[in-house]
Amino acid sequence: MSSRNRNMDDADRRDRTPERGPVTNPQPAAGRWFDAHLHVDLYPEQEREPLLSEAFSGGTAGVVAVSMHLESSRLNQTLAGRFPGRVLPAYGFHPEQPLPDDASIQELLRWIRVRFASGERLAIGEVGLPYYTRTEAEAAGKPFAQEPYIALLEKFVRLASDMQLPIVLHAVYEDADTTLDLLERHHVRKAHFHWFKGSPDTIERMIAAGYYISITPDVLYEEEIQQLVKQYPLELMMTETDGPWPFEGPFAGERTEPLMVRHVAGKIAELKGIPEDAAEWRLYRNAASFYGFSTEG
Ligand SMILES: [Zn+2]
């Protein structure tokens, strides 16, 4: 263990257990990093639980397991039940796919409400707008109707607002502005734009609203993401992998795993010009408090 690691563990103990006295009986460290956006259900079935176990034994404190649709939400609910306090499920409908019919949407919304009413800890997501599907269709000269996607997103925004739950958003560039309009209309306080990209004006709007972003492993090699990290306050930032999405640069050919966020945290520290321990600690606190993870060992 490096001295940097020892320092971090000492900081952990001080912050988490100030009332517990001397370090003769410290709480075990819960981990140092969060993967605030993981599609664990998209890994092959036999890989899911080992992936999570290895992540937690390797120092990941927790993951947010985001969903694609109802079936994916059910899978993530089951996985979350196997790792209590470590896997927070987020339920929703990912926007980069064809829209479901009305009955399916109602079934998903009802299912989420039942989960919430039963006292289950959860977030809303992944929801948002289909930037990549839309721009690909437009580039190919095909018509694309964005309005039904906006209407569906508004249903999830209203749900998050009613239940006062964190909402996980897939909304980049001009779609982020459309999403910001909806969040403002429904007075949503806890919004997390994962893998965010956008104009300086949009960035300013998001910072003013106190909304969070999360940074993926491409920060190690993408200039656009590096610039974003420099501009966005560390206090509103988290780390994520969006796994199993594959990355390039130093991660080319590797399976994406939650522990890759350690490299993201390291790069954020470098870009912010602060010690790695300090960046890690801030990123840890951000995700823990935003998603309500316990920081006790
Ligand atoms: Zn995602």
C-alpha cells in the first residue's frame, strides 16, 4: 500500500468515525470510489455478480445500477438486493431506443411507484433524450420525431419531482437545454447529467442550478472532456464508467469495470491541479451524498 493510500485511509477514519475514538478499532474502509453510472445488467449474466464483488473488494464504495427499461429495472432490483447498501438501482427508460407503447410506459411508471411506496431505495434513470439516434437519423436525411421523447422524459421528471428522488439523465448538447427546461418546470433539485457534453452557456446554466455531472474514463484521452473538467466545479462532479461501454486510449481492448473510476479520479485531480487524495475524497463525498449511500464502513 502506498503512502498515498495510507493517508487516504486515515482521512477516511477521521471523517467517518470521529466519535468512535482511537484507531485501535477502526471501521473497515467502505471504499474510495463510486461508479455513479453502470449498466451492470448489460454484462453477460455470469459476469454480473463477480464484476460487482471484485469492484467492491477492490475499493469501489458503491455503484448506481441504471436501467434501460422495465425488464432491465427488474434485473437491477434483484442485483441491488444481493449487494445491499452497495448497489443503488435506478429505474427508467433509456432514450436511445425506439419508444414503447403507452401501456408499457404506464406499466413501468406504476412499477416504479410500487417500488418507491414499498420503501425501496432507488433513483430514476436512465432517462433523457435520444441525441445520437436523432442526429444519426437527421444526418441520413430521415425525419425524426423528438416530441414523443420529450413527453416521456417529462413523465419521469415529474415522477422524480413527486418522489424527490435523484434523476439520472442522458442529455447532451442542445438536448441538455431542453432537459433543463423540464427540470426547472418541475422544480427538480437532484439531477445528474451522466457523460455530459455541452456548450459553455449550457454548462453555466447547469452550474447555476446546482446539477451534477459525471466523468467517464475517456477523460484520459478526450480533450473535450478534459476542458469540461477544468470548467465544472469539483463540488458538482462524480465518476462513472457507463460500463460495459468500451473505452479507447489506455483502456483499448479492456473490459470496462467499475474500478476504472480510480483512473478518472486521478485525471480529475491532475486537471484541477490538486492532490489526488483531495480529489478522490471530494468525488467520494459528492456521490455518497447525492445518492444517499452510507459512508459508514
Ligand atoms: Zn448509460
